[in-house]
Amino acid sequence: MTPFLAAIVIAPVIEEFTKPLALRLKSVRYNLDEIEDGLIYGAVAGLGFSATENLLYGYSSLSEGIVAFLVLMAVRSFGGCLLHASATALTGYGYGKAVMRHSSLFGVLPYFILAIFLHGFYNFLVSYELVGVISGLFLAFLFVIIAITIIRNRIRTLDERT
């Protein structure tokens, strides 16, 4: 298997499966009061994962010099954090819906698949040197802007119902 295939297929599936496992903790389930709470807990799980991943990547890049380290950490700190938080927020939203509506966890699947797709697409873009990194960062910011807009509108709609 090529590193490229691992980055755009394997890593997104494994990471997007692993990050939302934090949502299954009793403390999270106990505090899940609204559907939008799933978004928040998902985003927090994604940020925690991103911080850990950035620490590991940053440490391993120190041997390449300070400039390589700073560039990598800048890209990962913006693009990677935004990607991980946003993608896991999607899965968290699906999870929140399933828990609050007492429905099957299979309802999370469309959100989970979308998170995998977005993560894979981001990895695809950033694997192409400078043009890819710039477009990956642009995509991460665009995705966050769209996600925040949708989330805010959804929260507003949900709050108006109660």
C-alpha cells in the first residue's frame, strides 16, 4: 500500500472511527441534553485528537530543522485542528441525534461517512506540496465557515422549538 493511499483512505477511516469513541463515555452521554451537544463534544474530541497528533508529528519533524518544524506546525495547527474538529463535530451531531431521539446508532452513519470523505479530501489536497497545502488550508477554513453557519442555524432552529 502506498503512503498516498494510506493518507487519503486508511487514515481518515481509522481516525474518524477513533475520535468519536470519546462520545461513548458515560460522562458525555450523561451530559448530552440537546442534539447540538453532540456537535460540541464531537468538536472537542476532534481537537483533543488533533493536539495529540500535532505533538507527535511536531516531535518527529524536529530532526528536519526548525523551519520545517515551524511550517509543519503552522499548517497542522490551523488546517489540521479545523479539519479534525469539524469532521468529528459532524459525527457528533449524528450521535447526538441518535441519543436524543433514542434511535439506532446506524443514523450516525451518513455523518460518519461525510466526515471520512472530508478528511480524505483534505489529506488528498495537502499531500501536493505547496499548492496542496494552500488549497488544503483554504478548504479547511471554508469547511469551518460552512459548518459553523450550518451549526448556528441548526442550533437556532432547535432552540426555537423548545
